[in-house]
Amino acid sequence: LQQLTEAQQELATEGFHDAEAPPEVAQAAKELIGRMRTLQTQVQKAQSDLSNAISEKQRRQEAERRQIELEAQKSEMQAKLEAQREEVLQGCEDKINQVEDEIERVAIAAAPLDVEDDFDAEEVMERAIADTEERRNMALNVIAE
């Protein structure tokens, strides 16, 4: 582009289109200067297009890089959430097992209360009621945890 500009200036200063120059030379110089202007415009447009294409490519590459980073972060977050979910589920399963065990203990402690009153078992019944209440309270504590 700079060389075109310099050549155009040289043609203009050399006097090829002065009144003293032969008409054919003046006409050729005028046409040549016009072609040079056209070339300058085309070169400037090509430079601008190239600059825009480079900028667009860089923008796309940056967007792709950001997308890859976001996907990696998302994947990492999903893995963490899955691990937390598994941990919570395991804790819930453990708690359910504890509650089931306590309920079973309550049922065992209450079993003597289901017996027919064919014999005088008042002391056994009172102890069974106390054990049942104690086991019920323990079960409630486990549930409350």
C-alpha cells in the first residue's frame, strides 16, 4: 500500500499530466493514477477484511476456550454434587437402619404386653411397659438426630 502511494505521488510530481506532456502520456498517466487509486482501495479493503477475519477467529477461539472451561467446571461440579448425594444417601440409609433397629427393640420390649393375662404377671408387665417406653424414647432420639 505504501509503495502504491509513493508511486502515485511520483507520477503526480513528475509532470506527466502537465500541459507540456504529450496527450498520450498525460492520458496514460491519468489512467495509471486511476488504476493505482483502485488498487489502493482494494488493498485497503483486503487489509480491513483480513483484520476483521483475524479478530473474528480470535473471538471464536476465545469463546470456544471459555466454553471448554465452563464445561470442565460443570463436569467438576456435577461430580462433587454426585459425591455429596451419595454421602447423604448413605447417611440416610444408616439412619433408617438405626430407626428400624430401634423399632424392632421397641417391639421386642412390648412383646410381653401381648400375652394373655392367664397368670399374675403384674411385675413382668410393668417392667415390659418401662422397657417399651425407654426403647420408644431411644427410637425417638435416633429419629430426631
